[in-house]
Amino acid sequence: MPRNLLTLSCLFVGTVFIVSPLPGTFALEPTISPFSASRPLRLETVLSLVETQHPLLHGSRTEKLEAQGKLLKALGAFEPVLVNDLEVERLVKDGQTKSVGFNDTIIQMRHPWGFQGFAGWRTGLGDVEVADLGIQQTNQPLLGLVLPLLRGLGTNPEQGELEKSKLADQEANLHIQQTRQDLYLGAATQYWKWVAAWKAVELRQQALEVAKVRLQQLTRQAEAGAV
């Protein structure tokens, strides 16, 4: 029995010698990051870093911006358009050459269903007269509606491009959500692996402290002649 205790004591001494190097040896000092020294690493912090720093999420957001740009481009086909049309002709009347014409200022707007409306004002240039709806004989309000009958009503290339852009925007949102979920899952899995590794280190440190205390007890017993 005393021989077994002596062997166990030697093992404890060897363990302490390996884990705790003597002063003056060239043992590497453990490095502690400033972040871990200031506060513990939490899962919320890891997920926040993934959200703000991970390149895959940045790439997904770039696809979102690209889809939004295509959507704005498709919506541009249905924005109001200001048109100014100037037409001038030279006519010979009663042996005299005159320049007459019209200056039309029109606002046009297209609807996704296919029809197009416009409203504006026509100003006569020179000696001209307006036959109907004349204002001061040379001016005329303009109002109209263009309705396609054979094709383009309800379904048209502009509306198709708009719907396609909306689907691309929704697809980009889904891609961002999927990428975020995958990254969050990987980060959470790795985080709990870190926690498990740290708990294992703590258990080994506690076992080492118990071994040190036991070694001190055995040393005192050996000095007292009990071993």
C-alpha cells in the first residue's frame, strides 16, 4: 500500500511539472484576446458579427440591390413622360409665303394594363385657326386615351418585365433569409462546440486543482512518516 501511494505521488508530481513549467523555462505564455479579457463571448454577439461581417450575407444583399434596380427600371416604363413637339411648315397663300405650325406640350402616362393616357396643350404658331375646342382661335387643350385592341391589353412586354422584376426581388429576399439561417445555424453549432470545449477545460482545471490538493496532503503525510 505505501508503495502504491508513492507511485501515485510521483504521477501527481509529474502532472504538475508538465502542466505548470518551472520559472526560467522557455514555455509559451498563453495569449488572451482583448475581447475575451473584457467580457465573455455570448451567442448574441456571434450572431451579430455574422449579420454584419459575413461576406455571404453581403453578397446576398448585393443581389437584393440588383433586383431592386431592375424593379425600378421596370417601374420607369410607367412613369409620366413630358413631351414637347414642335411642327412648323412653310405655306404659300395668296402669293405670300408664311410659316405656320403647332407647339404641343403633352404629359403621357402608361398603365400596366396596357392603355395609355395623355393630356396637354397645343399652341398655334403663325396664322392658324383651330377648328374645335379653340381658345383664342390658335390654342387647344389635348386629352386622349390610347387603348390597344388586338394585342397589348392586359398582357404586354412592359407589364411582363415588371412582374418578372417583382419576382426577382422576392427571390432575393428569400435568398437572404436562407443564407442568414444557414449561417446562423453554423455559427450556433460552432459556438456550442466552443462552450463544450471550454467546459472540458474547466473540468480538467478542477481535476488539476484536486490533484494539487491531494499531492499536498500526501506530501504532508510523507513528511509525517505516515506513508
